[in-house]
Amino acid sequence: MKYQYTMTIEAKTEPEADAKMQALTTLASRLSEKELSKLAHVIKHDPVKTALAKKYLGV
């Protein structure tokens, strides 16, 4: 099944917001609900792991 949502994304420009939405859509389609929830939890509550992930990704 597919569900539609209306979302607001904070970004400096519309192209940046479009890129964020595309990235979120990719994550949602490739990760399970459990994996996405764990990722969100780590990003919210574990700045060390988040920093390591960003370093690994080169961002």
C-alpha cells in the first residue's frame, strides 16, 4: 500500500528542500520501520554516533 502525507521541510532553498525530500523518500523505501525508528533515535539521542556516521559519509 502507498500512503500520502503533506510535509513541511526546513531548508535554505527550494532545491535543498527537494533534495532532502528525495533522500527521505529513498530512506523510507529501503529501510524497514524498525530501522528508520532506530536511526531517528540515534540521531536524536546519540551525538557521538551521529558525528561518526557523518564523518564516515564525508559530510
